[in-house]
Amino acid sequence: MFLKATVNKNPKLIETAMFLHRKGIIEPDTYVLDLDSILNNGKLIMQEADKYGIKAYFMTKQFGRNPYIAKELMKLGYEGAVTVDFREAKLLGNSGIKLSHVGHLVQIPDKSIEEILKLRPDYITVYSIEKAKSLSELSLKLGIKQKIMLRVIDNNDVLYPAQYGGFYVDELSESVNKILNFKGIEIKGITSFPCFLYNEKSGRIEKTHNVKTVQKAKYIIENMGIKIQEMNMPSANCVESMKLVAENGGTSIEPGHGLTGTTPMHGSGKNCAETPAMVYVSEISHNLGESSFCYGGGHYRRSHMKEALVLENNHSKYFKVKKPDDESIDYYFELEENAEVGSTVVMAYRTQIFVTRSNVAVVKGISKGKPELIGIYDSLGKIVGR
């Protein structure tokens, strides 16, 4: 999906990834992250957000919850991290990363609430009265008052499977009145997901119905005398979408794929501000019939992978990739031609590294022609090699 864009805009990343594999420094099934480009992308997004008075948080799940990159993003001036689930919150929080937003998309389990409250997140999103009550009780125990966001939903919203939850906007007044009885928390924000999506037909990032729901929720809550500080509007957050966020009342964004230049818009051929900053490296394992097979482990079912660049005897060639069946384990990726066993394979597709079993190599200095391997991590942000 992003291979041609990466070859055109960041060929040094391709060259570095191939070099690291050929020298045996990285194994097959390794994502290589270009730190220089990630930070430059992050800077561009933050500068655009600043123009509109929008707070910029960052997401790490897409690039494997990597604490090193998170610390570098903090140095740029980002408010802090958005941790999609409680394990990511613990990893980053205990690594010294400021937690800006926890609990969206995954609610905090009851037995983990106190531990995460002690990490002092700015906001915690809740989906239910029960979770709000638990948060309040433990906040009072710790002597704090925790700011919360309410995730709101409506019947016409875009919702992804396995991500359902929140307060129906038509029942919001009743829910808010119940939450106001919990003295350890205070309602300060509203969120939904996804608020914006790339439209292939129009070639633009456009708002979803969720934005209307968030706006309606703000109107309802503020008419109850509660001032809303945060209108959190995630998804497709990149330079291109900042003006759209501001026009719709958004106050905070959460770039993830924007940081690596891998939103759907970046794979469309459009000349985006961000540079592709992530590739996947593998190796030809064997041939069978008219196909070759490279090592897997990095499959993501929404990857839209289409082709691979294979380096044979100092000559590179594009191969079509047969996407793995979602019902099967991705032991191998199948390429639709024979290739020399041991050859380096580079792909660039949409991924969420934290749901793979891949390694992650963080490299700086690529833009200066002096690549330096910072470290090798697992897909969940733990260091496994230097």
C-alpha cells in the first residue's frame, strides 16, 4: 500500500532496511522505523495543530508502543501519549511518559484503575456509569479528582466491530445526572471514534456522523451547566486534517499513522506533507511451484498489502503479494513468483505493530546518510537487543 510512496519519498529507508538485513543485524519479520522522519512528521503535525489552537497528543500502538520514540516526541512538545489500552498505559507511564488520555478505545479493568490513577493521566474516558463509579471511588481513596471524557454514540455513527461502547446521546442527560453524584471525578471532555476518515472517491479526509454526535453531546452537557474543555476528535489526524478538526470544534487530536506517514490518504498517491517512515523486512524462505514464500509474523488484516521489493544479487524487483487468509496464521507471505532463497524482502503496508509478533528496529540518522541502530524492540515496546 505504501511501498511505491516510500521508494519515491524515502528511498534511504529502503536502502537502510536492506543493509541491516543483509548484514544479519536484523532478522526477518522486523519493522524498521525511521526516527528522523517520524519526528519530522510529528513536528509538521504539531505546528499545524498549533495554528488552530489544537492540543497534540500522540499514539504509539501503531509503531509498537515504543517508549524511546515516545520520549523523543515529548521533546518536540507533544502534550503526552494516548494509550489505547491499560497495558500500554502501564508500559508508557512506568517509562516516564506523560499520559494524556487513557481508556479509549479500551476501558481500564477495575483491578488496574488504582495503578493507572497513580500515573496521573490528564483524562480517562469512560463508557458506563459503573466504570465512572469505580473511578470515583478510587480517586477519592487517593485524594484526587480525576477528569474524565465521555464516549458518546448515536445510531448513525461509524463504529468498528469489537469497539462498541459508550453513552447514547439521546440518554446522555440521564447518564450525566448519575455521574454528577460521583465526587471523585469531573466531566471535562467528550470523544468518539472515528471522527474523520479518508474518502477514496473524493480524495479527501471527511468528517463522519460521529462529529455531529460529539457536537450534540457538548450542547446537551453544557446546557446542564457543565463546561466542556476537551472535544477529542481522533482518526486520520495528520497535517491535512487539522483545519477540518478546528472547523468542527475539535480541541485535541491523536496522530498515530500520521506520524509514520501511513494513513489511507498517504497510500493514495497524493502528495502529503508527511514522509513514509516505516517498512517491513523479511527474507525468502523457499519456493514452491511458481510462488516464493517469505517469513511472516507482521500481518495485519487491514494491511492492503499489494507488493514487495525483493533484492536478489544486488538487483531489486517488485513482486506481487498474495495477502494471507485472515483465518490462517501468517507463518509466511506468498509472493507470486520464484525468488532466490535468502533474498531480502521489503514491504510497506498499513499495520498496527502491537497486534503482530514482529520485532521493531528503531534507526536514527537515515536522513543524514548516517544510519544508527538505536535498539531492537518487541511488538509491545520491550527492548530485546541493541
